[in-house]
Amino acid sequence: MSLKRFDLHSTFVGCPVYWQNFITHLQNENDMWDRDVSVPIIQRELKPYSGRYHMAGSEPNDYIEFDTEQQFTLFVLRWS
């Protein structure tokens, strides 16, 4: 199994467009357009792509990790 990840920028507009689209969709779907989406919601919605949200910890930024390149590709294709 080859893991694939992408880092999140410290600002929303610095994040990849597919991540911005994903989060905007979650905000709209959950009537949260004016605030942050909770980590449990993000984790739940990443699950179909075998993706996981990781808080920075010792890393410079939070990041998203997928089990395979194919699952990452499906996520990007869906949210680009």
C-alpha cells in the first residue's frame, strides 16, 4: 500500500482548489457557510475516499492522507 498525502496551507485560499471546493460543499451542506467545518465531519466525509485529516503535530501544516494514489485521484477528480 502506497500512501498519498497533500499538505494544507495555513490559510484557506492557499489550500488546493479541490480542498476549498470540498470544504465549501460541507459548509453549504451543513448550514455552516460562516464558520469552520468540524474535524469529525471532515473525517466522515473523507472516509469514502479512504482519506484522513491529520492535525499538524510535529508537521509544519495539517495534511490529508489517502491509502492509495487512486483514492487520492478520485478525490481530486470529484472536487476539482
